[in-house]
Amino acid sequence: MFQKKILVALVMTLLSFKAFSQEEKGNKLIYRVGAGPSIEGNQGQWAINFINELSFYPSERFSINPSLTYFTVVGEFDGSGRFWNPQLDGQNINAFSSSLFTDVRLNYDVIRTAKDFRVGLGFGPSFQYGGESSFGGWFQNEQGEMEGIISVERFARLGYVTQVVFDWQSKNESRRNTLGVSMSSFSGYWPYYLMVNYRLGFKLK
């Protein structure tokens, strides 16, 4: 049922953006690479993300943006540093999450100034492949030693992503700067992942 809702929303988005794309002619192609901080919303952890994105502009304002993003947790919200420190008997019992995301984001620039500063809104399907681990408690083994129980959950699931992007021309005419804020939703939870990144764009066409 959830995936059907995603499909309906995607079709409606495609139809609306198709109407927008008929305004002007474009055909620009830009490759972007970037990185930035993230938040894992399920267990509440800091993370980082690295993104590769290819943007095709069928018109001046509308773009289709397939991307590949790597996401990994780097610490706890409390800033204690315990994420990197072993706990009882040298075992690391901290929760961890890491994933690859493949997205196709449909973006429309709702604001575009005379100096080509743009504010865009985007939406599209997102596929996540990865997993997370969490600490499930302690037990005593046959030797009388305490061992931790680690629960591991693997993901291969379809969701959706929404984004707001701020894009502007660099001093170099063949470069563009982009600041993106994206929110990914899976299993009915929004936002499951919040990602902010700076992307450097290279004009290919």
C-alpha cells in the first residue's frame, strides 16, 4: 500500500513537471559531487554523507537528477565520544548505521534571479541498501564471561526523498555551487534520514 502511494505521487509529480518543462528549452548536463553532515532519525545519531549526482535539464528550470549517496554514522547526539570507545570487556556496544542510497530526484527551480541564483524543490523515489546494528543486552557465556548481544537489521527497501536546494553560479563559468537539504522517508517514517551537503557542479554540456 505504501509503495502504491509512492508510485501515485511520482506519476503526479512527473505530469506536473512535464507541464513546467515545456516553458523553455534547456538540455544542460551537470555532474555534481559533494559531502556534508547528516542525522539518523531512528536511533538518533550524527552521520556524514557523500553524494554523486548527474543533473539533466530538459528546460531551464526543471531537472532530472539520478544520484548515488553513501551514508555512515559517526557519533552520538550527546557528544560524549563514547561511540568510538569500547565498553565492558573491550566490546563496542554502540548502535551503528551505514547505507547506499540511489535516488532519482525531480527538481524544479521555484525562484531564479537575474544573477542565476536558484531555489529549487525536489521529490522522487529512493532505494536504500544497507543496515543498522543496535545493542540488545548482555548474557553470560559457558565460560562465565559476559558477552554483548548485537542486533543487526539489513535494508533493501524503497521509499522517497524530498529536497530543497540553493544553487548559484561560481566565478568559473563551467562550475556551479549547490547547497542541498534532503529528507528521506522509509517504512512510513519521515524523515528517517536528514542530509545536508555542499555539491560542486561541473558543466558537461
